[in-house]
Amino acid sequence: MDFGGKGRRDFGPREMHDITCSDCGQPAQVPFKPTDGKPVYCRDCYMKHKPKRF
């Protein structure tokens, strides 16, 4: 897909990492390597913890 040099670049498929949600305990996948000692959330729980924008 060509965006004329603007917008998103396509780097191919993202590497997904299996996690266990720190909030609900359900298995999920995230597009980044989790850092030890930091909570990682599934999509639903992330939306609950995400800071609200004004």
C-alpha cells in the first residue's frame, strides 16, 4: 500500500508474544516483549487501566 511517503509504514507482520493478563489472568497476546516486573494487560483490561484523554 502506498501512502505517498506519509502515514504508516508497512514493516510486515508483527511478532506477537503470549502473556497472562495481570488483571484478569486470561491468556492474551501483545505486539511487544513484556518487561519483567511490569504489569501487562489483555485488550479489555488495558482499556480499563488506560489513562483518560481530555
